Amino acid sequence: MRPKVLVVFKMKSKPVEELKKYADVDFLLYPSVEELAEKIKDYDGLIVSPLNRVPRDVIERAERLKVISCHSAGYDHVDVEAATERGIYVTKVSGVLSEAVAEFAVGLTIALLRKFVYTDKLIRKGEWDSHAKIWSTFKDIETVYGKKVGILGMGAIGKAIARRMRAMGTEILYWSRSRKEDIEAEVGAKYLPLEEVLRESDIVILALPATPETYHIINEERLKLLEGKYLVNIGRGTLVDEEAVVRAIEKGKLKGYATDVFEKEPVTEHPLFKYEWETVLTPHHAGLSREAMEDMGFQAVKNLLAVLRGEIPKDLVNREVVKVRPPEEVKML
């Protein structure tokens, strides 16, 4: 019997065509948790995006489910613990989004320092005369060139950011769980303790995953080290204590904050919205590009099919699941 797979977001067509060679595929675009819980009992595989929550309530009703393939590097939208308990394999993609996200991080940084998102809004409202206002505030508009850029997290994305930022005439400082001698040799990146990176940098870019250790890694105390500086987040919303960031901006302590991610998503209202000069905000789409989405789709399909073939993918998130349900017990292909 062919496996049945449910895709719950708008996936690129070429990876779907590949998946259909081996499985029967249904779509349920962006369902609520309740809708997904109702449908999931009929499927062997599930492919989800970061916009699709898969909590314990859904997993406990997944009678046939063998694998959840995340169409993303992050997997905090899936209750991995619940999946492991039920012997459901959870996979992620890796190495696909690095260039797209790094490019986006640089774009956010330039937009934050040069204020072109703010001025774009003015000219669209017919306020060309606002250029006089902008000229009067030129001292608050800065170049990235010549700055010290601190990167927290020097994985594939952090390294791609470092290469781009170095090419723009910046000095690279970084903190990571371990030293990365390759990027040190390549761009002259300097490893420092976390607090030293914050203290020495003009711009700090967060490129860390969401883990218990990184939760609110930028908190009220560490924001004091960023007084008069810029903060950019393309990691995860939970890296930052957003209430503390709002207070720092309100008091004029943090010069600017750009983020693609928020502590609680989706966001329809937020205290940061009123700070148009000091912030650049985007709706969690740093990795979105035609090329990256297609590559990610193929990898998500590859991971799912590997599990259904009784193999252990290199990007298996919950490796302890093999003790709960060995690979041969989920094999269908």
C-alpha cells in the first residue's frame, strides 16, 4: 500500500511531483490546530512549514503517523517530545536557507541604518518635501561601512552573514558555542565572549536557534551593553526579551532594532509598530525565495521518504525515537 502524506502549506510543485512518485499526496492549506487534529489520523506522513503548529493535541490523534518532515531549519512549531513518545520521526532541513537568510540579514541591517523603509512610506504618501526633515536628521543615518559587526551564532547562516558583511568593509566579531577557525581565517572574524561581543560591536546580528539555552539571550541586562547600538534578529523571536527591547527603544537607549521574527507569531499588533524610525519589521520570511523554497522542498521530501524507507536521515531531530520505534517498524517503501 502506498503511503498517504498530508502537506499543509503551499509547497513548490517540483518537490510535490517527486513526492507523488512514491506516495498519495493530499493538501490541507494552513489548517487550524483543530482541523489538523481531525484529519491527521488518516496519514502516514506530514510535511509542515513554520506557519503550521503541530502540538501534542494533534500528535496524540495521529494514529498512523510515522514522520513529520519540517520544511524549515527550525522545528519549534512541532511538539518533538510528544512525537518521540509516540514513535514519530521528526526531521528538518539544513544548509538550504543559509544564503537567502544571510542576504536578508544584510538587507535588514542596511534598511535599519539608512532608514529607507521609513522614507519609502513618506514618498508614497506624496511627502517629497519630507526630504528636508530627513536632511535635518542626517546625523541619525549611518553607513554599515566601517562598523564593527557582532554575530551571535556562527553556523552556516552566521558564516554567510560574516562573508557579506566583511565585503562591505566591516570588522567581524562573533560568539558561538565553539570557535570557528575556518571563518576566522577566511574573513578575519574575531572570537570573543558573549558580553564582549555586545560591548565591542556597533551592530549585533542574532543568528542562533531557539533552545532553552538561548531563550532571552538578549535580556534587560545585556541590552545595557547595546546602548547606542543596533540589534538585528533573523534567528528566532524567543532570543529576545521583546518587552525589554521596547523599553530600551522608548528610552532612547537602543538606537535601532530590525527583526524578521517575534516571540509570539503571527503578529497583528505590537508595541514596536509605533517606532517607525527606530525599527524595521518583517513577517518571518527571511528564507523566502524561489530558489531556496524549491531546494528546501526537495530536502523535506527526501527526509520524509528516507524515514518511510526505514532509513535514518542525517537531519533527524529526535534521534532517541529509534529506541521507541526502530526504523524497520516505520518502513513502507
